[in-house]
Amino acid sequence: MVYATDIGMMATRGKVRLGIIGAGRIGQVHCLALSRNPKAEVVIVADFFVKAAEACAQKFGIPSAVQDWKDVIRNPAVDGVIICSPSDTHHEIILGAAKAGKHIFCEKPIDYNLKRIDEALATVAQSGVKFQLGFQRRFDANFQRVRQAVQGGEIGEPFMLNIKSFDPAPPPLAYLKQSGGLFFDMMTHDFDMARFVVGSEITEVTATATSFDKEIAAIGDITTAIVSLKFENGAIGVIQCCRKAVYGYDQRLEVLGSEGAVDINNNYPNTATISGANNIRRDLPLNFFMDRYKQAYEDEMISFVDCIANDTPPVVTGMDGKIPVVLAFAATKSLKENRAVKVNEILFGKTHM
């Protein structure tokens, strides 16, 4: 078995050499970010649709394009992998990459089964490779400033959190059928943000939800949800998620504390306001998460490359990937049973089987 210390020595010889697994939309976002990073080089890209891998390789000047992800982890020139493939493939690829001694960046989720998540994280730990999960919002300057204000004591003791997370339109039905559902696919980012900015674990979840779309309801999913949270440090919070906000991508957050409050608003394409006799208006907020978090995606790739090059711990860990899945199970159980659910019921129960 090749251990991370061996790979760390490999990386010090020059650039950190990476393989991309999954050449779709998010894979290309990471390729673009890495093409701008003087410390990194993408040496191979794989996709189940090999033409997609070939097109990606041509677009970004990647020397090798393959269909089988195993060719990436078998490649001795690869120090680490970026997993951007469909969600149901992540567990198998993580196991293979870890056993091959490759450092791992993985888009969420690790898996939607807690036993399989634990297996993946145990294999990563045993192999000694670095593992970073793709929660890009942690690298956004606005959310980082909220965390700084809370953790630095600028607003005193945190009392209350409010997160609003609305998409401009629902994803295609084919995507929703394999997404895991709103709690697992969409709200998982907000569960992570709640832990990140408050700096305390969530101990209890209460959920209510509905659906404005009959087709989405027919596949057992929801479109609109409110989840109340209780934190270990005594704070409380609420997350509001909706699949449709006609005015754009709505991402707002506020924390109220004993000495003040901190809040962030949406990002806009410009700062212009137009004043008239009847109203004052501005352009709509950015309409897509790729635009809203463009810099955050680039910064998370910088972070992953640096943790390999400098042999430092990743800033978003495997456990950060597990806990939002636990919280999604708790929210699902709360909605089904119409009650508050303790997070320990999921962590130490069999609900996820």
C-alpha cells in the first residue's frame, strides 16, 4: 500500500498532479480553477461518457482522457483525485482511491448510507490520505465573515440563527429522482453552514414541509421545507429551503447574539440602484449557484492543493460530510413522525438502514 507520506514526497518534486473523475458541469468548474493554480496540474480526466472526458481534456489541455475511473487511481503520475461523478458512485471511488494512496477531494455526498460513510472514512484514515469534502460555501467571503464575527465574539453569545436558501427553479425531474431528496441534496449545504457559523453541534431537529409541484410530490420529494434546530451551546435556529424563487438564487443568513447581530444578503451582478418617482429598484440577484459561488469554488481547490503540497489537514473533513447526512435523516424522520428528533437517535439508531 502507498501511504500519504510517500505521495507528499512525490508532490514536493513539482506541481501537485491531479486526476478529475467526472467531466460534467462541476468537474469543469474545478478544471478551470486548477488551470489557474500554479501549484497544480490536471494530468488525467475520466468520465463514464468518454466523449465528455475527451471534450474536457481538449478544452483544458489535459494530456489524458479515459472512460474508467480506475485508470485514474492506477496512474502513478496522480497524487490526488477530484471526485465529481454521480452521487451513487462516490463510496466506491473513495474506497478505491484511498487504497491506491491517492489524496481525495469529493463533492457531496460521501454516500446516503451511514454505514457506507463510516466505511469510506475508516478506509481513508487507514490509508493515511487526505480527504476534503466539497462544501464550497465555507470558502465564500460572506459566510466566512459571519463565522469570524461569531467565533471572534463580535456579537457576543450566539442566540439565534436564520438561514434562507431558495433556488430559482427546481432541477429536472430526472435529477431529483436520484438526488436523495431536498433534505439530502439541497438543505445539506445549509446544515453545514449552521454548524460552520454557529460553531456548535446540532442536537435536535424539527421539520415541516410541503410540495407545490405534483410531479415532484409523486416521486416522494418535497419542494418547500422549514427545519428548526437546537444547538449544543443553547442556541436555536431555523433553515428555510424552497426549490423556486422566481427572482433568483436567494442565499441569506443572520445570527443574533447577546451583543449584536451579523447578517449577509444576496450577491448581485452590480451595485446600481435606479431611483424614480414611484420606486427605487435594482437588478435581480445572481441567478445560479455557479455564479454566486464562483470564487468559492476556486478557493476550495486552492485549499485542497495546499493541504497536499504543505502536508496540512484539510479544512473540510470527512466528518463534516457525515453530519449533514445525519441531520437530513433526522429531518426526514421528524417530517414522517411529526415530532422533534434528537440527532443521537440517528447516530446511535438504525433509522438509516
